[in-house]
Amino acid sequence: MSIDQSVAQLLQIEQQVRRCETSTDLSFIMVNMTRTLVPYQQAMFLSGNELEKLKLKAVSDLSLVDRSTPFSAWLEQVSAFVSASKIGDKAHTIDTKSWPAELLNDLSEFSPPYMLWLPLLIPAKPTQRVGVLLLAKSEPWTEKEIGLLQHLASSYAHAMQLFTQRSGWRAWLSGLNSKKVRLGALIVIVLLGLVPVRLTVLAPAEIIAKESLLVTSAIAGAVREVLVKPGDQVVIDQPLVQMDRTEFQGAFDVAQRELERTQAELRTAEQAGYVDRRKKSELAELESQVELKTIERDYLKTKLSQTQILAKKSGIAILDDPEKWKGRPVVVGERILSIADPSKVQLQIMLPVADAISLTNGNDVTFYLDTDPLNPIPFSLDYSSFEPSLTPDQVIAYRIVADIQHEALPPRIGLRGTAKLYGEKVSLAYYLLRRPITFVRQHLGI
């Protein structure tokens, strides 16, 4: 082909390149139309920049490419080997003598012997690659053919740049694929893993009263009515609970009548004793009976007075639904409600055994209310139970109590939320891997 014909064909190919709408169209032209300028038996286009692994995208005389075939796998191995060489960024004929045996053995089966490596380098950025055009034929390549193909490769790279141009964040991500960046990232991760941080854990928590007064039943009987509602303000000697009086009232009335009868017998004996000496001898026995009946009457009077439970301190009433107590039998000492000072509160935390960490008195605790999570409340750890117990949610947990710090306003008793407990300082790596390490130690014993 004469020079004029070569220039005309070159211009025609570049004109077709400008009409391409997708990278697939451009890939088809590169592997098929290039032979109208320079003859060859086989052409392959592999996409990928200088930091990426080259991937086979188009093969001459094929409409679709299957990357799972042995040919595709072999070709990508060849491209990886040549790309990693010192002249992998330059156009050159490939010297197959330096190939490994596993690549060289399949050369005669998959490709003609003379192969030309054409990296598609962006003209404005000669160090950046958008792909590689790999051509093969059965005869050696001439300098004229290589010169024409280098010029055409520059045009292909300029056009392919428009289809492979990536946004800033994608280009930034591709840059992370280099060995230096990966090594640097590994060093940074190791150093960050040694940074000391406070070991923390989250657990459900509830505001409870501090130094509350328990209101218990002094008698065994049935509750007739609870006279206060949850949260009511109470004062000293205010009636709180009314017990059923029927049994104690009846026993008191009987004891009162028995006492009056015995007192009447005593008075009769005293009057008759002046004339009958036998009646006078009965006076000591009757006096003892009157004293005994008086004690019984006073005991039942005390029990009758205990059917109404009074407040022994001021504060707010803490109890569940008062209606549930109506007619409910109680034993001596059973708790019915409690009275607490709303300004004295504590935080009760139920820390599951699986999340337990080493804690000491005075450790910081941050409480996040369910009703106001944006305003945490500071507490300090007071004490923790030695043994775990079963919670109403059927979770084995330690009971931890924390005191509110002086500068914080006490929240309402009964509010719930999540507590964040701060333990000792550990490395960031242990902080992140604590659960996996615990699992391995408990289940594998390593």
C-alpha cells in the first residue's frame, strides 16, 4: 500500500472512530477495521489503566467475548506479564523467548508467533493508559507498520478516553489499588489499632428512687383500697392504704364485750366481798382476767388501727396500678408502695453477662433517655452486684447502680433509656475485635 493510500485509509478509520457512540462500537473498529490499514491475522483489545488488571473486551471476527474460555485466560496472563515488564508502557514487538513455559506452550495454539503490543496512551497525558491493542500475524512487523499503528493507537486512546472517563471519586478509588497505597493503608491501620481508647458497653437502664421508704403491710389481710395514685405528692400522716377492717373490727367488739363482762363480775365480787368471804377470794382471779382481757382488747385495737397505713415521710408515691390492689390479700411485711424524694434518684443498669466489662467505682456512665436522647445525663458508678440475676426479659445480667452527678438535673423516676458505661483504656484493635476474641476463646479455647 502506497503512502497516499495509507494516509487516506488512516483518515477514513479516524472518521469512523468519531462516529462511535459507545465503547463497544469503538472496540469493534479497533480490532476489525485496523486491518484495512495494516494486515494481520488476529487483534485483541484489553481495557484497563496502568493501575488496573487488563481485561479482554474485544477480539477480531468475534461479536461477543467470553472471558471464561482458556484463550481469554491465557491472553490476560500474557497481558499481565508484558504490562509488568520495563517496556510495558511502550509500543513494541513482543519477545516470546522470555516468556514463562506455561505461556509459551500455548502460543502456537492461541496466536500467530509475531505479536505487537500497542498501549493506548492518552495524548494529553502520556503516562495514563486506557487499554492495550494486541495484534498478531505470521510475518514480522515492519517499522512502517508500527509507525502507522502508533499514530492510530493515539487516536483510539483519545476516543476511548471519552467513554472511560471516570468521576473524581472513581479515579481516586482506582488509585488506591497500587501496592504503595495498600502498604501505606496497612501501616496506618496497624498504627490506628494501637491507639488507646476507653472500652465502652451499652445496656438498658431505668431511673429509680434513692433512699426510698417502703410502705408495707403490718397485718395479714386484704387490701380494700389504695388511697393515692402513682406520682401523687404525700405528706406525713397522710392515709395511703386502707385494709379490710371487718375481721379485726368484729374481734375487737367481742374483746370489748368480754372485757366489760369481766369488769362487771369484778365489781360484783368486790361489793359482795364485804359480807361473803368466799367472794372476796375470787377477787384476785377476776382482776387477772380483767387485765388479760384488757391486753387482748388493746392488741386488737392496735391491729384495727393498723388497717389504715399512714405516710411516715413526705415525697411522691411510687406504685403500679392502684386498681390491681383492691381485694388483694397480703402478708405481714409485703410491699405495697414506696415513698421517695424526687430530687434523690439513681440509675439502675442491667448489664448482660455477655457484654460485661471490668468496672470500678466512680467510672463514668452516660444515660440516654428514650424520651430525650439528644440530652445525655452524666452519672458515676456506685456499685455492682457480685452475681448476675435473671431479668424480666429472661436475660442473665449484673445489676449496676450509678449516682447522678451534682451538676445534672434529676430526671423523673421510672424513665427508661440506654446507659453507656466506660471501662478501662484498651487499644482500638481490641475494642473492635473484643467480641470475636471472646467468641474464639469461649468456643475454641485458643
